[in-house]
Amino acid sequence: MRTFVIDTNIMISALIRDGLTRFLLTNYIANYIFFDYGLEEIYRYKDLIVKKSGMNFREFDIVLLRLLKYVRLVPLKMLEEFGEEAYDIIGDIDEKDVVFVSAALKFDCPIWI
């Protein structure tokens, strides 16, 4: 079974629109890796996501919980061993993406961005 690290923007996209991204997450059989801190970012933008999606806050929570059934939440601590290597690869370009590269190295898989 394929494994993919999911960028936070993929989860946000799946929340905003019931389109291809949401369909793939919920129907394509794969292991999807997402970070616990990504939930903090999603909740930081909850008002904007609700506005763009046309959902209310209750619907947002329902859709998010549904999506989370298809992903594996990984704590950042689990990726520390690859932090330095990941920083060498992407840190000068976008420091926020170091965590995604760390996960790709740990799980030997691509990043869905």
C-alpha cells in the first residue's frame, strides 16, 4: 500500500471543497501521514475555511473528523532524527516544510503538496 505525507494545504483543500482532493483522501486506499500540529494550523484558519466552504462550524467539525479517519496523525517528536537532514534539503527554501521532508525521509514516501 502506498504511503503519502500530506501537506496541511491538502487537508485544508479537502475541507473547503467536496472535490477531487476529498475524494482521493476518502476513496484511494493508501496510508496518509499528517502531523498533529497540522490540526493547530487548520483550527487557526477555521473561520476562513468555514467562510470559503459555505459550511457552518458544526459541518466543519463533522467533515474534519471524517477526513481524520483516513489519516495517521504523527507527533513531531517522531521525526526528530531526520530534522537536520531535512533542513539541509529544504530549510533554506522554506523552513516550515522541513517537517514534511523529515516525514518523507522517515517513511520513505512522497509528499502530497
